[in-house]
Amino acid sequence: MELGLLRELATRSGPCAVAYFDVTRDTEEAFRANALRRRAVGEELADRGVDAETLAAMDEAIGSEPWVVGRAGRAVVGRDGTVLLDRVLPEPPANTVTAYSRVPDVFPLLVAVSSDEPVVVAVVDRVGADIGVHVRDGGWREHTVRGDERPVHKVRGLGWSQNRVQRRVENTAAHNAAEIAHEVDRAAAEIGSRLIVIAGEVRARAEVMAALPSRSRTIAVEAEHGGRAAGSDRTALAEEVQRIAAEFLADETEQVLDRFQSELGAGQGLAVSGPEPVVAALRAGAVETVLLPSDGMHRDVTVGEEATDISFGAQDANSMAGEMTADVAVGRAESAVALAAAATDASLFVIDPVDAVPDGVGAMLRFPMPR
């Protein structure tokens, strides 16, 4: 998981206001219930000492409700009168959670989005395509590409003109495939998608796959369901995309774990496990990828002026506080590690089952740490 969504939180000083709350819309009373939650979030944050400017900015953001159907949650983070993060979550939290801290509890957000891989989906024929971004809860943002609508089916029985007509058909279809491939590649680059699904007519799928630039071709797969004809039911396609995305994430996690365990076993210093070795590597800027179990680390830490100034013991924390000009803050260990990873341009994987990560946290390194 890339941690761009946390980088600003990790690199700016001062406390953050955090709210996780339910935005489910599945009953007639949902609008009223959400309005009450909005008020409760504001009151709780005010009680925690959040400044008026940040309260106003977060209240305005929360009041601009995203379009949600069914169960969903929302995470909003603010600081210094600005909303730094506003994200719809695939599942609502069990209870409304608010906090005001220099070490915001971001780990529940990471767990929620770790299985929510955005997928660029193109439903194609030889005339055009419907291109959308699909997420786990079935959400879909769509853009239509219309190619050249001259004849795109070969015609037989035209005598001497048959070859000329067929060449025209092939040229038109090839032009359309290239245009669709360009739009698919652009969409994937814009959202940083790591997975593309091409659905629709069999021949059109093959032509678009062949026309994709190399970067997109390596992350593209074909789907069996889906079509552009009027009245086509996209339910089967949505289910297939969800299955493909889940398999992609499972395969990726398995590969990361295999590499981590291999590096750890090799003893060359390119993988470490346990809280203290991982934090030491984060301080040195050596971490490439952090592995955290989905249930967290079950402990608090102290964090100094920099995001990587993490201590696990009271004695270390007191020593750190004496060397720093800023106060030491207390936060959840898993959130502090995630923020430190974001501050040092590392990536992060939330691992389930949790016992796959020995010692509660692990990391693969860019370079070995001194012994």
C-alpha cells in the first residue's frame, strides 16, 4: 500500500483532529441519524480541545455528504483549519471515534482501505468503450470513449471491392482500440491503479490489450462478463472484478510475505522483525516496506518532534524528551509506525492472518542496518 494519503499528516507539526463515524444509508431514518452523528462528532472534538477553525472546516466537510448507498463509514482528519483527509470507508466503525493528538490513530483507516484496491475497468466493443473506476463496495465512476463509428464489421460478398472495405474496417477498429487504450492508460495513471480489467467483445478486448502501453499491459487482465449493449446487466461483471481484485491482493500479499520470510532467513540484514529493530530502521531511512498485522501492535508509544522519533519504553521516552524542543506525544504503536513509514516514503502492508508477521511487526529494508 502506498502511503501518499498519510504523508501530509506525517510531515506537518501540531495535533490532528480525527473522526471515524457511520454514514450508512439503508433506511428512511438514515439522513436524520447521520445528522445526529455529525453534531456528536463536532461536540466530541470541541470537548477534546480542537480549535474553532479546524472544527468549522471539518463540520463543513462532514456536512457535504458523499453519495453513499448501503453500509459505509467515513474518516475525516483536520489540522490548522484545514481538512487533510476525507475518505469513505467500505464498512462503518462499530462506534463513533474521535481524537485530538499529534499521533492521530490512522491505522483503522489503513485496515479499511487495504482491501479496497481501485480497479480501472473498460467495457469495450469495436466502436468505443465505457471506462470506469471500480472499488470493493461496487462504486463506479464512468467515462465513455466513442471511436470512429464507420463500419467495423467485415462485409462478405462484395466482389472486387471486398478487400478495400475490409481494410477500412480493420483500420477503423485499430484506430478505436488505440484511442481506448490511451484513455485506459491515462485513467490508470491518474489514480495510481495497479490493476486494469478489460471486458466486452472478445475481439475488441484482444485489440485493446494489444494496444495498451507496456506499463498498463503488464497489469491488465481480461474479464469474461460485461457488454456495452443497451440493457446489459453489469452485476456479473462487478462480481468478477471484485474476485479479480481480491485474488490480486491475496497474491501480492503472499509474494510480500514470501520475500520477507526469505530475506529474514537469509540473514543478510535486508529484513528485520520486532518493534525496536523496525523503528531503528525507520529512523535511519532504511525501510522499504513495513508489514503490520491487521489487529495492530497492542501497545502505546511516545513520539518526539519527528515522525520517526518513536520510543517504546518510559526510560527511552524520557531520554528523548530531554533532547528535544517539542513535547513528546503518546499514540498507538501501529499508527505511529505507519506515519513514520509515510514520512520516509516507505510502503506498508496490512497482513492477515496476523500470526504471519513474527514479533508483531516486520520490515524489508533498502539497505542493511549496521550491526
